[in-house]
Amino acid sequence: MGDRSRQRKQFDRDGYAVYEDVLDAELVAEASAHVDWLIAKNPELRPEGLLHTLVRHDPFWLRLISDERLLDIAEEYVGPNIALFASHYIAKPPGDGQPVLWHQDGSYWPLEPMEVVTLWLAVDDSLPENGCMRVVPGTQHMELHEMQPSHDTPNVLSSQIDPTLVDEDGAVDVVLKAGGVSVHHPNIVHGSNPNTSGLRRCGLTIRYIPTSTRITQKPWECAFLLRGKAVAGVNDYLLRPRYVEGEHMAFRGCETWSAPADGTL
């Protein structure tokens, strides 16, 4: 996965970093199948809108975001006591995949303090031609701005930052092979172009917080303790979902998720 000290230095300087070859091909293939399963199960949703509200009752989703290789990266940024705040598949279908307009993640989130890191897992190869994520390096030092509604063009978030605040000439493409991960700061300005290619572009966002960060919106549908210890009185964490054959997508190791939930992952 490369030189972790180099990647942390890049994150501190630019607000993002890239980790290659994080997950094995078999798990990435399961994640890809999971996206297809979710789309079939939720036909009312756009493929870009497989949101955190679906996580609570989905054993594979929890198995994926609690993978030790992902948590090891998250720990470098939020410490050893890690909880899930949210997760979202953005699967841009070939030909008409919607863009994500320029925005700052933290502007949307009910977190105090804003101590959180996003891991963006490439389920497919993420390339300029299929609408890979783009970031404006250094903008993690900007304060958070209120997002403006935007409905002129169909887009994933239906909102954007004031365009006058964005230096598009300074934007860079975050190119990832499937199984790779990018990490980004909650304040960095980022977005992605539409997918007009013949290739799907799917990424999974995972928002990890230290257990000292409070989720201020109650109840919250997606709070799970993933590693370490909770801080008393800060957040209420959900029990892990129990795998039920025929109700959930089967996956490697699903039998270990069929026991009654005890809150541990």
C-alpha cells in the first residue's frame, strides 16, 4: 500500500491522499455484486443514490466498511477508537451517470467537532473518462461554506458550493484502480464530472469518526462502533445486522454474521 508517511504528508499538504491496492480482487468483486443487488432491491433509487439509510440492515455493507485494511488507514487519521458515521455508494451508470457538483462534505454533516475522515473506495476503475472524483488541493484550509441548492442540471447532491469560490484550473483528477482508496478532508472542495462513457464508475464513500465526535442529529441510522472503545454519553451505537439467508446478499463469511447481534464487529 506504499509509504504511509508519504501519504500522510500529502494529506496534510493537499487535503487528500491515495492508497493503491488496498482490498483484494475477490472482496472488490463482492462489493460490485452488492451494488447490483442493491440496485435491483431498490429500483426507486438512482444508482448514484444508494445512501447511508440502507446500511443499518445490511450485513455485507458492515462487513465491507469494517474490513481491517480500511480501518487501519482510518486509524492513521482519527485514532484507534473508530465509529461509522455514514457510507454511500455512488454508482454512475454508463452513458448517463450524474455529476457531483463542487462541494465540501462537512457542510452537510451534523458532527461536533468536525473530526472525520472520508475513505473513498474504488469499486470500479475510476478514470477521467467515466467521471472520477476531482479535488482542489489545499482547499481543506477553507472554512466550511453553506451549500446552495442546484437543480438546473441533474446532479447527485442537488446542491453546490458558490462557484466563485472554486478555482477549477487548480483541480486534479483522483485516478484509482478498483480496490484502491483515496482519503480526503471534510473541508476540501471536490466533485466529479458526469459519466458519458461506456464504463460504470462506482465508488463507496465511508465516513469514519473518532468516538469522541458527537453525531448531533438523533436518532442517526448509521452509527456503528467499529474499533476500540466508545466514549460514554457521546453517541448511541447500533447492533450489527444479522445475516438472514434469502433476505440479504450472501458473501464470504456470512455464516459468522448469522448469530444474534451483540454490538461487536
